[in-house]
Amino acid sequence: MNTAALWYFECVNLFNILCPHKVKKMGSTHKFNLYKKDEFIYLPDDSATHIYMVVNGRVKIGHYLENGEEVITSILTKGEIFGELAVAGEEKRRDFAQAVEEVTICPLTTEELKALMYDNKELSFKILKLIGLRLMKLERKLELLVFKDARTRIIEFLRDAASWKGIKVGTETMIQTRLTHQDIGSLTGTSRQTVTTILNELKEKNLINFNRKQILIRDIDKLA
């Protein structure tokens, strides 16, 4: 069995369970997959035979409504995995994965991962935890799209991002992100212009500060 892909688990806090010495056991034949901007890694109804990890670049995950409208559920960056429902029994893809920019992807077959999960109980627990968290986040997003207005969706997105990836410093929370205003709009079901307007409004009220690489929330309890 090829274990080359597992080195990249060290890049993800959720999977930070593999010691560096285990990298020495990597297979020498493992190859990464390269995708150009806008190229699909997989589409709905494709066979679910692999899980994937982002080595470099960004990948968006989404699905299509009956009218053909695209709904983005997540945008993943270096060290994050996707296609994990294949491990839970998914046979055909229900969503799509597409390169936002040129990306390098590390593939791992479901058989390889299942064998590793069998040998490593902690890894098995982490994979199951990730699947559960992803489902919770999707349910949360659907709830916001159905019941909340644009401003609330954007604020709740910031609060969720702070909880998921934020670095706490006193009362302030720093979110390292490469998401553009268009990306945030796609994730919250709003327009880029709406995102820009609301973020600027929050900045003027000194509730947040932001640039292209990070968002600083002054006091998350006051963000409303």
C-alpha cells in the first residue's frame, strides 16, 4: 500500500497525528495530480474512488441546482481534504470539485485510506470527526440561506470562520484567509458588492479590519 499522501496530513490541525519519521515509509512511486484553473477534479455522478488533499492552490466544492445554478459549499486550501464521503460509502459523486487556480492534488484511494484507518484508530477517529464537522457546517449554511438576510449571513460566516480557523489574541480574533469578496459572496449566497459594502460598514464601526490575507475581528461578542 502506498502511504505517500499521508505526509500532507501534517499540514492540517485536525490530522496532526503523524510523526515525521513515518514519512520515511512513503512509497517512491506516488504521483501528484496537477489541474489548471477552472479544471474539474470530479463532477456529479463520477465514481467516488478516491479522497484528495490540496497540496498547493485552492479548490472549490459545490453542486448544481435543477435550474443549473451553481452553489458553492466550501473553498479549500493547502492541507485540506475533500471527497471524503467516498470513505462513508458514497459510490457516485453528488457534488463537484473544481480548481479555483492552478492546483496540485494528492490522491489516495479509498482502499488505501481504509487500510490506514484500520491500522490507526486515531486516524479513523479524525476522519469520522471531519465528516461529521463537514455535515454540520453544511446544515448550518443551509439554515442561514433559508432563514437569514444577507447581512446576517455574512456576519455569521465571519463568526463561524473565527470559530473554525481563528487565532485568539485577547478579545481579538485573527482569521488567516485567501478568500476574495467574490469567494465570500459565493459561500454566503450574496453578491460581491454586498460583501464589500457590509465588510466596509463593519470596518467603519471598528468591529473588524481586513486586507487580502486576513480578517481581524475586534471583539467577536460585539460583532452583530
